[in-house]
Amino acid sequence: MRHFIYKILYLVLTLVLFILYFTWNIFAFSAEKPQAPYGVKSLSAYESRIGEPGVLIEDPDLEMWVPKKDEENYRIVFKYLEDGYQVLKNIYGGHDMSFKFSVEQYPFSSPYFLGGTDGVGTIRYGYSTLTPEDVSTEWKIYKIPHVIGYYEEMAHCFLRQFEKTLFYEAIGSMIGSETSMRASWNPYYAQEFYKDGLIRNSVTTRYYLKYNTGEPGVSAEIYLTRILAYIFQTEVVDVYGWKAFTKTFEILQQNGYPLLSYNPNHSWGGFIEYLGNVIGKDLHTVFGDYGLPIFQWTGEPGYESDGIEIISGTNRYRFRIKICDREGDQPANVMLHIYKSGRILGEPLIMSFIGGNAHAGWIYQTELEISEPNIYEYAFSAYDGVHNKVFQAVGKPTVKTTIIAQESNKINPELPFHAEPGPSWCIVTHGTMCFINGGGFIYCLEMSDPTHPRQIGQIFPEKSIVNMCYFQDRLYVACGFDGFIIIDVKDPNKPEIIGQFPTPEGAMGVSISWPYAVIAEYLGGINIIDVSKPQSLRSIGKMELPILSTSVSVYDRTAFVSGKEESGENRIYAIDFASPELPVSKGFWKFFDYIADIDICERYVVAAQRDRRLGWFPINESVKGNNCKDYQSPDCGYAYGIGVADRNILLATGTGGLHIFRFGAEGNVKDIGFCQENLYAGEVATLGHFALVTDGHRGLKVVDLSPITELTHYQAYDKPISLKVIGSFEPMSFR
């Protein structure tokens, strides 16, 4: 009997263990991390890219795709990546990535070779690691692979899960170096590589503090990043240790990753606030002492401890803020951000400079009418006017502050808030009419007298406005993930939405070739919509493209679509849609930088390349993989928009203003004119011999082009002609 009972107990215990094992495996399987969103994902795809056999090495956190011939060596590297992942997890306060890393090795000649990361888990490097070409001292002498590059890219991806910017390069490189010290330490790295980096950052910072610039031959992005790394190292790590960062990341996790809800333009201030609270030090002032712009409350009556005052007897709120800069450089892009329920509400509001100086600080102001009682938050942002976005403003005013809005005196308020004149971007023209957007509105302007644009109508679509074009009394508007809409503007006094179509893959650009609208979809290539019946819009053809599509321009029945390929390459595809149900690719052209906008000029496709300024290629030569031609005017800023007037190409370049180019007989271009008169040029269209430029700061500016249109010969332009602003319009909603 006793043996029988033992036997039963043994069977029951075996069954329980089996159930536990089975349940654990189900849980482990269901909890498996997804792959990196833009990784190679399959061995067959990887092998087709490298043109030889490959192999996947993986664990629950990492995938490493390598050539089969070097598998043994890369398994050594993989072990260090596993150790590095655990170190990174500890530094980031126990944070675990929500997806697997995809570490991919490619020949240096491969278009997929990146030498970095996409920021969301995919890391691409060349074949050199632990191959005969690997001459790193660590491997040759100490038999430890040189893996700091991998660690830095992994650190960047960890940071992105806390916030999109967050001192991306400075902190990422610091944490990557610290990971190497813990996971792949060797005498060479510790005594030479790591030490040299600290010395280099120190030398660069001392040079900057003396001369307000970087050493000769070092780009601004590099020397400014070194300075930020130096501040964090000397003011935080050397004093309080790495535990200060770890504790900060722990708190951010416990609070639900709050910086994810910040606009990237002022997230630095939020992170510095958290880090400063951990170590008990005002880090805003510390960074300000090194040269970052720093916000302060003005100290005036009513503004001693915040930046807001209600205007007596109204629902209007006045925002005032002071900003200082060590070098005395007046800041750029001073903006107010409004939040509701943790989400950004509307577009940032550009603030107006109203007084002050380099010694006492500059005062900026804007007003806002809040007609819906609720709890809101506000924060300010700005950039260094000289050192670009790498030096973002800091200070407690960059941290969200609460507003409790009072009851509205209005009946049936039209919107939660109505802003003062603000930024404007999209613009189209027809006849004597101009249509621009700003603050979520589309404004209808009568332009018979370009010196005095006159608003005669407006519409608030309650959607994002990303791009728009005009055809036969209608505006066709791409609204990102909010859809595609058609607005009837036959009576511009009363514009009306007459058609809507969902775009779950993101409508980023639109161009018309009647009766079709070709939509550039961010995640889906192109979508061809029959717009002949606005009340019953339908898709009749689609074509997926290996790019994130951002803009489109149509010539006859060919659509030119721009975007970035997953390897990071910028391209424009030529798509033949003579048969719209079955569009066909005719090939693509490569561009050197991000393509912000495209248009057609005579026999060329022209593009605004963000940092390379102007790019182009012949319209009838869409050869696969050819490089475009490009031209970098030394006086241009970043290129945001492009327009065409006869043979002239108009390039909107932000703080660089408006620049005009013309094609010569040999297909080369020449600077022929410019306007930098108090103008932040975002987009541009033409009306007769006038350029209508959306001003990222204040609505619309009208530039007189007659000095260049009167000249007829390319050779006549000895030097660019300075053009004048002769009219303007500042949009604001009816109140």
C-alpha cells in the first residue's frame, strides 16, 4: 500500500512539474520581444543583401546578422554584446528595451552599410571587426574586440526609449564609453582611448570658453557635443558618480517616462530638472554658465515665480519670459508650448521680442485666449542663435508649469484657445488668391494688391495640415495620419470641406493629375485617388516603395516621390501611372541629404535638400541608382521648401531667407537673387513677379522679384541681386 501511495505521489509531482514547465514555456514564448522595427528580420533577406551565406546569432535581447565565413569570430563579439546589454540595462536603472537589437554586418561597399544606428534598434557596421582587416590594438594584443562603437549605438537606442532627443550624442557617447570600461575593459582602452576622450573634451571646452567657438577644422555639431559631454562628466559623474544617472532613469521609469510627452525642443530642460533634483543641484545654471541659453522668470510684478498673468476681466493670458546667454548671442525660435492631458495642444506659438539686451536679458511675450476651462500646462523653448540646435535653451521655464483656466465668457467657444499671429508653412496660389495655413487654420487671402494681402475667409479643418495643392477651385490637403481632404474654395469667403479619405499610413504630400490625386504616404509609398467625385473618393491604385515617402510632384502621368530608404539613403522615385491601377517604377535617383520638398522646373526635377540646399536631375532620365547634381550656396540655411517661377528656382532656407537660382544652357545653376530681410523662409509660391513666402515666425511675406525677372540672360548675373519684402500678412483667428 505504501509503495502504491508513493507511486501516486510521484505521478502527481511529475504532472505538476510538467504543467509548470509547459506554462513557463508558453509565458516565455508569449513574452518574447519583437524584432527591431527596421531590422533585416530574416536570414534570406540578409543573405540577399550581402551576396553570400550568412548566419543569425541571437539571444532574448539581441540578434546579430553576420557572414557565415566569419561566424566563429563574431560569436566572440556577440558575447561582449550580451555583457554590454546587461551593463546598459543597469546604467539605465533597470530599463529593458521593448524590442530586440538587430546588429547587422555589411561589406563597406554595400548600400546597407550605415556605420551607426537608426535609433530604434538597428545597428549596421562593416565587416572589419575580428577579420584580417581588424588592426585594433585591443584585439591584436589583448584579444578583446573593439566594441565601443556597438555600445554607443545601443546606448543611443536606450535613450530614445526615454525621450527622442535627450542630449542624444553627448550622453549616448558617455554611456557607451562607460559600458566599455565595465564590459570590455583592457589596458589600451582604459589608458589611451578612454583617457584621450576625456582630455579632448576638456581641451575643446576650454577653447570654447575662451573664444566662443570650436577649434579650427572641428564642426559645430562635434565641438558642441564634446562640451555637453564635458559638463556632464565634470559636474555630475566626477562628483556624484554614475549612480546619479541611474537614479534619474529609475525615477523617469517610475513616473511613466514623462519626457516622452515633452516637445523635443525643450526636453533637455526636463531631463536636467530630474537629474538636478537627484543630486540636489541647479544644473540649469551650470549649463547656462557654459554658454547654453537659459530661461528665467522676468521678476516683474506678476512674473516673479512663473511666466503667466491673466488679463483682468478677460479670458486672455499674457506670457512673458526672459532669456540670457553667456556670450551675448540673442536666441532664436523662442516659442511657447501648451499641453492638455499630457499632449501638445496645437502648434508652438512664436513669441515676440519686446525689449531687453545682452546684459540684462531679452524679454519675449505672447498672448493667448483660453475659452475652455480646464487644466493646461505650458513651457518655453529656444535655441542658441549662433550654435544651432545642439545648444538648446535650459532653465526651469522649460519644465512644464500648470495653468488652471477660468470659466469662459464666450458662448459655444469655437476652439480651446485662439492664438496671436503665429507661424505659417503650407502655401498655394491661383489667380489673385493665396491660401496659407497657420495655427491649424487655412486662410484665404486676396492678393490684388500684393503690398497689402487681405484675408477674406478661413477654415479650421480640425486636422494636421502637412501639404496642399490647388486645382480648379479646390484645395487638396494632405493631413498626415488624419487623412486626405478636399476643400471647395470657389467662394473663398466660405471655404467648405467636400471630401475626406482616410490615410492610416500617413498622407505627407499630394499632387494632382486630373482626375487623380497622387498621395505620398509615409508608410505606404503612393496612393492614387480618384477625386472626380469628392463625396465618394476611392483609391484605384497603390504602389509600395522602399522609402518613407514625404513629398510628391507630378509631371504628366509620372509621379516623382521623395523619401528616405531604410539604409538611410535619400531617393526620388519616378512612378509611371499611365495605367493608374498598375503604377510602374521607372527607377530612382540618389540624393545626398534629406529631401524636404520637390518641384518641376523646365526639364528638371528640383529638390530642396535640407543641408545640401539644391538638388536636381533631368526629368526624362530616371536611371536606377544615379546620383543627382547638387549646389550648395554658402549663404543658404537649411532648405525647407522649393518653388518655381518660369526658369527661376526659389529656395526657402529658414534663417537663410529666400534664394533664387536659374539654370544655364549646360544644366548648371547660378545664384541670381536673395532676400534675407527679417525672414524665416519655410515654404514659397509665386504670384506674377512676386514670391509669397511663409514665414516660420510671422505668417506671410511678399518679395518683389521684378529686379531678376527683368534680366533675361543667364550671363547677366554677375552677383546675386538683393530683393525686398514689399508686403506681409500675419494670420490670426477671428475672435
